[in-house]
Amino acid sequence: DAKTTQPPSMDCAEGRAANLPCNHSTISGNEYVYWYRQIHSQGPQYIIHGLKNNETNEMASLIITEDRKSSTLILPHATLRDTAVYYCIGLNTGTASKLTFGTGTRLQVTL
Amino acid sequence: DTAVSQTPKYLVTQMGNDKSIKCEQNLGHDTMYWYKQDSKKFLKIMFSYNNKELIINETVPNRFSPKSPDKAHLNLHINSLELGDSAVYFCASSHTGSGYTFGSGTRLTVV
């Protein structure tokens, strides 16, 4: 599984876009980039995932560079409820694949 | 309709006791997992079951014994509880190689 690197913390003003970067230079061709978040002590929540193409859903957008060595999660209009730890994880499709969490980015959304 | 449900939500017990945590998913997923989140908030996978078969066992002490009676259930039994077992335990499920859905966690406190 690819090792990912994320900044430990970021701040964002409410209503602005939050752009969370992730480096995954060792990602292999069959590994997807997954983003999860954990709000306070709740269970991790799936946000979005992608392989090569950019992806968008109701929660966020995922921009993956052409060389797949990095990606950016975009929360278009951050709210206070988006304050959480965000995890970028590489995950392959095998039976023994496992979602391995790093230390993530603590996003603080402020008024 | 809770997708992944764990019981109990809180568990306080004395050292040396034996306890179980139950997990059920109604998503039709074929793989289930147990994760442990310690006081430093680091999330670590413990076990994974695919169609009732153990496929991941991450060097967890043998006091921890997972049991999967069917695809929808994965229980965690812990013998001879120690202070260091205090943590939040999360159950999760997925289709093989796809994103995980997590439960809301069981906070175990050993006194």
C-alpha cells in the first residue's frame, strides 16, 4: 500500500474552499486514492475516491495529478461541521487489501 | 437504518475480565474489519474477515479472538483484559477492494 504524506493541520474560513493536499509518490497502478474523515470521535466517514480521473460528489471534489503522485481534496464551501481529521489513503483492490490510516490532516474551520 | 452497528457503545470493566463487542452490517458486504483507536488517536487495523474467513490478522495478542458466525456479523472477544486494551474499537465492512463503512465505535475502558 502506498505511503501518503499530508500536512498535520490546516485552517479554513467558513464558506471558503478547503484544499487538502496529499502526496503519494509510491502509489502503484492498481491503487485507488481514498479520502476519509473522522469528526471528533465518530467512526471514519468515506468522502470520495479515484484512480486517475478527477472525481466529484455531493461532499467534495478530488483532483489527481496526471502522474498520480499527488492529489487534492476540495471541500467547496467549508462549514464548521467540516472540522475533522482528513485521511488520504492508497487502497488496492485485492482480497487482503486494507485501509491503513496515517496521521491525516486536522482541518479547523473557523468563523 | 444503521448500516454498521456495534454494541455496546460504552464498556467499562475491570482488569482480568473477559468481554465481547458485537458488530452487524446490513449492507450485504462480504468483508468485515475490526480497528483499534488508541489514546493518541492512531487508527490501526486488527482483523479482517472475508466471507467468514480470517484474511488479515495484524499481530494482535491472542487474547483477542474475532468470530464471524456469518457474513453480516463479526464479533470481538477479549480475554483477560488489560489496562492497555482501553481504546475505541471500530467495526467496518466493505465489498472486496472497495471503500469501507465504519460503525460508530465502542469505547472500552479497563480499570
